[in-house]
Amino acid sequence: MISRKYVKDYQIEERFDEKGRVRTQAVYTGVGYTLSPPVTKRDKIAIIILSAVSVVLFIAALIPETFAARVVYIMLPFALTALPLFIMTSWSVRLLVLKEPMDHAIAERLANRMPAGAIAASILPGITFIATIITITVTGTGVSPGDVMFICFSPLITAASATVFAKTRRLKATPVITRSTCI
């Protein structure tokens, strides 16, 4: 479905299928878009690796039995990290796979959603880390090996996601200027 914002970039095209029926299809006729500043292949690979590391650390932190897993205000922000991690990882894969010039809608979504997912994926585990440290300090409970993993992995997820945010925060969708658009 096409958003109203991008409806002028498409035209309806009718064609006949193999059975002779008329099929209508929306065809993109707008200007191609690219990301600025341009993201190098090296940065794209670094972004994917950091996103994948964040996901692996997130899953690994949930595996052992921990004291932190029993406390709601610790686990809630950590559990909510799953959605921003998914957004960050899926758009980082799209960043590598998509060819330029892109459609207007895709370029803007990539430029807006990737940094938003990355900043959320860095803030939520940070909150979890701080809450875990405060809770263990105040309650005086012992620290299990699972808690140590949880305490170590939360700031690592925060650091990896913050690095992705730093690499993508200035992305903007800009139209590609070609001869046909200048005439």
C-alpha cells in the first residue's frame, strides 16, 4: 500500500495477463533517492556486524537463570529491547542489499527508522544495566554467574547499538540529480 505522501511518485499502469484479463499495477515513476552522507561498503558491513552482535548478546543474556530475570523493572526494559534490535538489524540488512537509487519511501524509512531503532536499542539495555547494579547493591543478594553475564552483556549491547546510531544518525534521503531530472 502506498502512503499518501508518496502517491505522486507512482502511476497506475494497466496490462493484460496471460489469460487476457486486465491487471492494474502501481509503477514507481518518481525520482531516485540516495542516502547522504553516503554509507561506504565498509560501514555497511560494520553496521550489520554490530547489529548481529547485539542480537546474539541479547539472546545470550536471556539463557542463564539470573536474579535479574525475576525483577520486573529490570526485565521489562530488557525485553522491550527486542523490537528496536529487530528494527535495527532488519534495516541494516536492507541497507546492504538495497541498490541505489531507491524509491522515495524506502529511502526515507531507512534514514528515519534505522537511527531510531539503534538509539532505542542502546538506551533500554543501559536502563537495565543501571537497574541491575542498583538492585544488587541495595538488596545485597549474591551475584550468580548468570547475573555476571547479564551485567556484562547489557553495556555491550548498549555500546554496539550506540555505535550503529553514531554511524547512521546523519542519514538523509536526498534525490539523485540526473540529466533527465534537470531538463
